[in-house]
Amino acid sequence: YDCPAREADRVSLLEISCCTCDVAPDCADGQASSKRDTNVQLLVFAPHAALGREQRQETAGSPGISGGKPSAEVEAIRIIGPHPALQEFGCALQQLVDCRETEGPSGIEFIQKRLFQYLWKHQGESKTELALYEAQAVLAFNLDPKAGIAYVRSRLGKDTDDALGEWLAQMSTQNGGLDPTMLGNYFSRRDTMEIFKVFVRRLDFTGTDIVAAMRLLFDTFKPGGEGQVISRILELFAEAYFLQWTVWKEKQEGAKANYKDSDSVMTLAVSLIMLNTGMHVASKKLNKKAAAMADMTLEAYIKMARSTVDEEQVPEESLTTWYEAIKESEISMQPLPRNAFSKLPVQPDIEGWLILVVSPTVQKRYWAVCALQRMYLFSDNSDVEPWDAIDLKDKRVQAVWSDATSRASYMADLQGKGCMASCLPTNQAARRSRTCLTAEDTMERAFEVMVGASNTTPMLSRLSKPRKRLALVAESPDLMDRWVTLITSGPY
């Protein structure tokens, strides 16, 4: 219900003829226990000519308002839902239609143009300040772990290794959203080992055998780097797992074990990683002959394991169980492809093409995404890694045409022999003739972002000369108005 309607299920408020709300056919026999339990059916009618081609095809032959014969007015949308909510919606919709008929379309046009402002405000008010900061931190971490951790330290007050490790564990296991590959890259750095120690001890291994525990570990992050990185990770995992195992070992289910210390867990974990590599990873990276040599039989694995752990600690039955479990399903440790921005946990507030005016001869087009007071600029090369980002907090944003100083600055941006040829002429004829757009042509869809008086940090460090003022051109005046309004609205 929270996804955009497909084209065949849309109709403009300006085109609706009327709507009716009746008891749904499946409830017409009166079997519902109460009126509140009854489903109702909302029918929305519109002129046949006002519908899109797909809608006209789907409604071909459908009854008009009269109920039997086709007419100029056809059923555009049918919605079936619970009685109170849908009936209230139907009444409100009919009131809007009546208002349009008596007062003209200006009222509905006003609502349509500013509906996104209500949605933005509702989204902000539905989250606590902490939830907004945490969402921004997850987003920043997934794009750049170093920037994400800096944000967590400054905005969430997690300025110790213990606090950071606990927060990362909570976000990756309970709240969700952290990119496992980016988290693995972060933990592959030697200077994060103390944070990882806290992180792995916050994972709940209660009642799990060592294979299930390792699956849980490597589901939360995908380690990068060489064998030394894996060794450090397994060493800290073994310590955390052994500490938890000593608490619930009498209640363990499945494959039994009686570890003497964390070193026993460590050596067993290493043997399982070697088994996993031989069975699943080698076949992907080596030729058939080499992969066959790396693949272990059950007898070979037991012999290898016995060189490090005796039968008193791990009986042969348990080794066999774990062998079969890994043979059936790989412990996935390989880095995953980076998530595209559209798949990150925070959905954008607005996105679209913007043209960055750098100089009279240089203008660059980016896919801009605004989310939680940050604007991410993506080039055509990647929808995963942003070219740069603008922190919009405490920035001033305004339409260029609305201020004399802004107009003068914008004209200065485009002075010289160059012109706005890069500003994407909106029609094909202009593109073919290579007609350059002038400042006057783009003034009404341009806006500028400026640092505040209390903020001296320039924007877009990737530029040869970072700026304290940026001129951006939207695709249309209406979209420019949306960008300005959403940015100035702030996070609430």
C-alpha cells in the first residue's frame, strides 16, 4: 500500500467525475458480525478520454455510472477495504470533487502542489530525533564507514569503543540496515579490533553450536582482507563464543562439545573455515583438478580436526554433524555487491537530475538524492558510490530568481564565452541544433545553496576549489520549488 500506484491505477483529482461507496459484493449477504467488520467498495469514475492508454484498454467495455451501458464516464479505480476508513476517504474525496465543481480547480491544484510538504512533515514528525540521527548514521556508514563512524561519534555521542561496538551490533542484528560488506571492510582494519571485540560479544550465540554461531557472525558482516584479518576475527569470535558457551553449555542442543578454553574454539573454527573453503570457495576460484584436491572427505576432515581437538572435547558424532551441515550449506564469507542507494534503509525525500554550475564553461549533471538533510550527488558512472555529498544542515537555500544578489551571482557564474550548453536543452530540436541556454533561460529553475554565517566549511571537497555557494539547476521550475521547499523544511 505504500508503493506508488502503477499508471493504470492512477487518475488525477482534476479528472474525477464522482465516486460511490457501497457494501462490497462479498459482504452483501450480511454475514459480517458487525458494521465495523464489513468491507466496502469505493468506485471512482472519470471521463473515458481522461484515462491513459493502459487504463482505457483495461476499462474497455466496463459499465458507466448508469451501471449497464458504456458511457463517457467509466470506472477508473475500484478499492475494497474496511468500512470506517475507506468510507471516510470516499466522503472526503467526493467533497473535493464537489469543491472543484463549485469553486473551480484552483483549490485542488493548491493541494496537489503542496501534498509533498505534508508527507515530508509527517515523515519527520513520525520519527524521534534519535531515530532520525540513527537513520542518517546508517546511511552515512553504508556509503563511507569512516564518515559514518564520525557521525555516530558526534551526533549520537558514541565516542568510546564500547559504545561504538554496541551500537554497530544493535544496528546490524536488531534494527538492520548496515551493509555487511561495508561493515566487513571496517572491521578488516587493525585499528578497529577493540570495537570488533565489543561487537562480537554483543552477538547472541545462546544455544547455538559453533557452525550456527559462525553463520550468525558472517551474516552480520563480510570480512575483507587477507588471512591475517580472518585469523584476528576468529580469535576474538572464539573468545566471545567461549564466554557465552560456559553459561549455557549444560543446555546445549544438537552437536555436543566440551571445550577446555577459547583456544579450542579457535582451532576448531579455523578447521571449519578450511573445510568450508575447500568445499565451496575453491571450486569457484580454482580449476577442477585443484578444486578436487582442496575438497575434503569426512575422514580427512576428522583427521585434521583431531590434530587440534581431542574426542573428549568434541566427539566424532559432532564433527560428522558439522561436516554435513557445511557440505549442505556454505558459510558465506564472500563480500557482497555494494547496495545501490535505492536499496539503502532510508528512502529519499526527493531525487532527480540537477546541474551543478561550476564555471561559465563547466556544468556537471548529477542524479541528486536528498535524505535526512544530506544531498548525495551521483554521476552516471555509479548508483552505488556518490561523487560527493552536501550536508544541508544550517545551509541557506533559495530560488535564484527571488533575490537580486542571487540573480547577480548566477549571471556572474555564466559570464564569459561559454554558455549553458551542458544544461540539457529540454527539446530534441534544441539538442540537434546545439543551441546554448542562457542564464535567462535557466534562471527560473535555478536555486542556490549557501553556508550559514556560523559555518565556514566549504561544500563539495571533490571540486578543485570547494565552494561556500553552489548554483544548481533543476529540470523544471516546479521541481526547483520542491527542492527548495524540502531542503528548507528541515528534518521535522
